[in-house]
Amino acid sequence: MSAPVSAAVQARAALSRLFEPSDTVGLGLAAVVGAVDALRIARRELRAGREIRAQLYDLLDLTEHGSRDHLQEGLDRWAPRLADLAPDRDLATLARLGGRLVTPESGEWPGALDDLQSAAPLCLWVRGRPEIPDRRRLAAVVGSRDSTSYGASVTADLAAGLITRGYSVVSGGAYGIDAQAHRAALASGEDDGFPPTVAVLACGIDRYYPAGNEELLRVIAERGLLISEVPPGSSPTRWRFLQRNRLIAALSGVTVVVEARWRSGALNTAHHAAGLGRPVGAVPGSVHSANSAGCHRLLRYGTAVCVTDAADVAELAGPLGSLPTGDRTREAATPAKEQDGLAIPDLLVLDGLPVRASTTVDKLAVVAGLSAREVMGGLGRLELAGLAVRTPEGWRRQKA
């Protein structure tokens, strides 16, 4: 018989399904009143008085402008998901997978995540080895999904060298550099109980995404660690990938970008690491290679230092200064993407829109974690931008 689950653990499990990783109001509320009362407030079983609101807004550096009430907006945003909360079911699924829920109250909780302050995750859904290593023994290796043979070769050498120096290699489980880093770490690591590699996912730990990496992720679940801040069954979305990057940066003592285009998710991870005062390294490449343009950008603006092997990475220490301001000329020359300029609620709605079938406002509210009013507003803006189209059956994404 499994041990009883505390109310705090059960509440954190529920809130991780209720709040999106980017929901600063939800995360802040849990930090102010605790997970149990935050869940009661979300369910409207407990009223958040003036003192709680003041503490929340002070924590998040928010102010109430006229009739705007950030907490009330949160309550409306969370309402569509309340009916689907089933923490006992999620925890039972986790148990069947042989996993565990790691919370700030757990001895295993990585203290490095506390550096994220109000953006720290509510909990971690974990599969694999029995302990998450200290950040001093974790090195993140990230880069392009469409890596070159040069990038793959450098990544393999870096990961193998880091393993021999006592590091565990952290990455995101994606194609390209991520997958190569995981594979090289697994090939170099000894079966001594220490996880050779850690994959931080943007979906539930029961989902092997991308599908082409299923075998690799299964091996990581056995010999390394799979970690996610969203519960089992959760789908990967563009915004969850971006939020996942802050966890990779916070968990790791050093972050290395092997290959990255001028606009790349790997750069997002590097910027998170630099913002947390973590050292960042970048591998130089050919000036003719678009896959190295992002690395050169990091080096040019001083966000990263040049690294060429595992010895360089092991020597990295200390913050590297301010974030780059960017090159406006090259930014303007880069092809625009459909999500450029969209606010977070609109990105969440766009992520939830199907391409072929149509969906309803109510379904989008559940998928996006927004209120029906916010979804309607987002759909209107996306329609004006040519990204969403209304059909007799509902709404779908506008085909390019």
C-alpha cells in the first residue's frame, strides 16, 4: 500500500494542471498563501482579502489600474480547468510509471530552482534515478534541432568530456543537439547510480515527444532522469517549450550552446542562464553557417564566452554581465514569424488552435488555460492578424 499523500503535495499536483508554467499570478498566489489555500481560492472556496491581494501584487510588482484586478482575471482564467482537476488520478499515473512528485517541501527539491523566485515551478514530475544532482554537477548542452555534422561531433565530444569530469548532462530531449548530447552522455556514463543525463520536458513525463526520440527518452527514464513541471498527459506547446528553458538554465551550473540560429530556443535558455548569474558558453562555428549565427551573437555581446571542449566548460565560473541588446539590422533582415509581437494570452490561444478541424471557445479556454472572455479577445486579435479564421463549426488556425 502506498503512503498517504499530504494535502500540500496533492494541492501542488492539482495546481500544476490548473496553472500554466507562465502564469505568474497563479505561481505568486501559491507563494503567498501556500498551495492548499491557493487551490481553495482558485476553487472559490476561500476569499482572497485585501491583505492577500496586497502581498501578491507586491511580490509580483503589480498594481491595480482602475477596474483591472489581476487576481480576478486569474480566477476567470482558471475556471474552465477546474472541472478537469484530478490530482489523485495524476499521482496514480505517476506511481504506475515508477515516478515521484518532488515539491519544495521534499528533501530532493533542487535549491537552484529557488533562484527563479516567483517564477519557480510548483513541483517537478520526475522519472528515473532516485536523486536530482546538485547544480554544481549539472551542465546544460543545448542547440539547434537541425544540427549539422559539425555540431553533432562537437556535442558528442563535449558530453563525453563532461561525463568523465563528473557532470551530468542536461538538455531538452529534442532533435539535433539535444538528442546528441543525451546519447553521448548515456554512452559515456557508467551505471553507478548517478544519472548521466537529464531531459527536461515541455510535456508530461508519460509522453515521449518528439516521437522520433521515443527510444532515447525511454532509456533516459531508466538510466537518467526525465523532469517536467506539467502533469502526465500534458501536451507540448510552443510557450511551454520556452518556459521549460528557464528550468534547464536554473537547474544547471553552466549552460553551453553548441549550435543556434540567429533566432533560436537555445538562445532563450542562454539568456535565462545569464539572467540567473549562471555562466554561459558558446561554441564558435563557420561564419558561413546559419546554424552558428546565434552562438556568434552570444559571443559578440558578451553573454557567453568561447568554449571549444569540456575542459573550457569545466573552467567557466561567475556571471558574464548584462544581456545583449541585439542587432536591429540583422533582426529586421530575419524572416518574420507568425507569433512575432503577440502577447502571451494570444500565443496560448494560437497554440491551442487546430489547423484542420475546428474548435469552440469553451474547448480553447480549457486547452489554453484562459477565461472564455480572454479567448474571445485573443481570437479577435488573431483573426485581424490573419492567424485565425471563424468557420460554421468554430475556430481554426489560418493556413499559410
